[in-house]
Amino acid sequence: MDTDVVVVGAGIVGLATALHLSVGNGLQVHVIEAEPQIAQHQTGHNSGVIHAGVYYKPGSEKALNSATGRELMYRFCRNFAIPHEQCGKLIVATHEQELAALEMLYQRTQANGLKLVRRLNPQQILEIEPSVSGIAGLHVGETGIVDYRLVTDTFADLIKQKNGSIQLNTTFMAADSTPLGLQVETNRGKISTKYLVNCAGLFSDRVAQKCGVQPGVRIVPFRGEYYELAPRARHFVKNLIYPVPDPKLPFLGVHFTRRISGEIEAGPNAVLAFARKGYRKQNFSASDMWDLLRYRGFWKMAAKNWHTGIPELVRSFSQRLFVRALQKLVPAVRYHDIIPAGAGVRAQAVDDEGKLIDDFRIINGKKMTHVLNAPSPAATASISIGATIAKQVCREMGLSFQELPIL
């Protein structure tokens, strides 16, 4: 078959990109997805938070895309009647040692243009979340919740209605240059295309390598393990409750999240996964682990972060230790109040020096674009990131980029 653009990966970023290219710019777009359904990995295991942009370095791609993407996501949800709520979230300092970091977060909210942020004393914290214990806090009113599977389903429907198609159970194998573009080889045949966009998430580095592009990073999978509050304990949490995060790590720490469906999620505990699809502790892939263990960046990362990784690993096997982490925020939570829930796998890009890549990493090759790191707030910012990628595609194809008419 022939098409204008092939997008590899039917997660929220890949489909947002396809949405801009097909609905916004009238290009024929063919999305290929290795799984039997869309949004099977990071998108489908997302906590459902519409992030405000609290944590991101001012001027970074994360900060810029979060600010624009957040408002676009709210607008998209309103336009297509997708259930969502701008409920706000609470960030809580429980020790004096966290006060400086909390103040730094407040300054970042101001630098990132947030308008609905309030500093809180202990009494004001209790007025918002009566079960929380803290000595100071921030309330961020721009934060919200949504089901990103529903958002992604809507993206897919719109793509298929105009100039787009989505082919499931289709594994990318190679891409070779041709006089007119690229020939993409899959397990289900060959596709001729003018341009390729790699949004393969957990496998984005491998797709880049198969295209003859050296990504400069390797995907290291981290499993985020969650519990949920039993129905009898849901009253402990009104909306979203977060700790003050460690600024040296790309993880936010164990927190409480009210889902749009009403459940209260608690977590995640972040541990190294022994497979790129390692959603369970027992999941193990010899090829994935061999790929990881022979990468020097992994060992450098481990040497830098072992002291934080070991407590996470221990807590992974101890529900009592997990509860203790939750009790720092909500002391009333007890062992019998939490139920093991699902897990997600984060595609964390690590460079050759062992650095955890914190910002978006997008590189361009000949007739192709590779999204090699799309960490949180990728779901929040998906419409904005998709526009950034689509602009690059249009520029390379000699076309004038058009904004989405549906927004």
C-alpha cells in the first residue's frame, strides 16, 4: 500500500500526531501498532492526571508543552464530551527538610505561568484534605483528571473518519530509502510512504536502530506498581495528594490519585522491570535483560541511583512498607485499607553516561522523526507534542502546517 506518512505506535502521542497530520493537514496517514488494541502500554496504564506543569524546569520542552497541552486537552475533552474534571491537587511537605523544595516548586509554578496556586498552612491543608498530615503545602488548581483511553479512542475515531487508518497486530521490522520516500517492512507486508514517525514508546530506540539511526539513548523499563484504596477507605482522599518529590529523580514518589471513575489509586512504587513488557514481578525477558546488561549507560545509572533503587525494590515486596509510605501523607490509612491494583511500565531513556533523560527527546533523520523519550506529562501534552511533530513532518514535506480545525 501507499501512504503519505506511517506512524509507528498507536499510543496517545502517536495518535495525536496522526490526528494533526490527517484531520488537520489532509495527509493520508497509516498508523501501525504491534499490539491487538491501541493504547496498550504507557497510555493505557496512565494514572489519568491532567498535569498543570508544577515540576518542570521553566523553558524546557516539558514546561512549554505542558502549559499548551493542558489547555488543549481540556478543550478537546469539552468539545467531544469526554468526562473530565479540573479538581486541583495538593502537594504536601511533611518535614522541615522539604520546605525549601516546596518553595522551589512554588517558584516554578509562577515561572511556568500557573495562576491557580496557593501556599497552604496546616489548617488550610485540612480544609482541602481533612485526612492529610502536613506542615505546609501547595494547592494547584489547574490540575485535573481524565481517562486517557477515552481520549485516545476519540483520536482514533477522528483519524479513521478522515484520511487515516490504523493497522493492529502489525510489527515494524525495517525502513529502507527509496527515490520517493521510504519502504517500511512489517510482519504483514510492505508499505510505501513519504515519511515515517516513530512513536513506539518502549521500543522507540529499537525502531530507530532498525531505521539506521543511532538514538544515543537506551530505553530502560521501570515498573510502577499500584494499590487502590478499598471502598470503605476512599473517604480519606478527596482528589489528588502528592509528596514533595526528590528533585534529583524523574519520579514523583508515592501519591494518591482519584480516578475519573471514582477509584482512589495509591502509588506508584518504581522498580526496574526485567522485561519491556514487564507488568508483573515474574515477567522476564532474556533478550531485554541481555540488551540492558550490556549497555554501559545502565551500569552508570545503577551506580548513581542504587541508594534510591534498593528501598523501592524492598517496598515492592512489602505491603507494610508501602503502607508506611502512604501514611506519611494520610496517617489514617491501614494495611487492610489497600488492595493490589495494576502496574504500568515507564519507558525511561538513559544516555551512555547513565543520565536519566528528563525532557522530551525527539530526533530527526532523513524522511523520518523519532520520539525517543516522551515522559510524563506526555499524555497531558499529547496534542501539543503531536503538533510539534506534525509541523516537522509538514516542513520536511514542503507543506504549510495547519492547526486542527476541531479545536
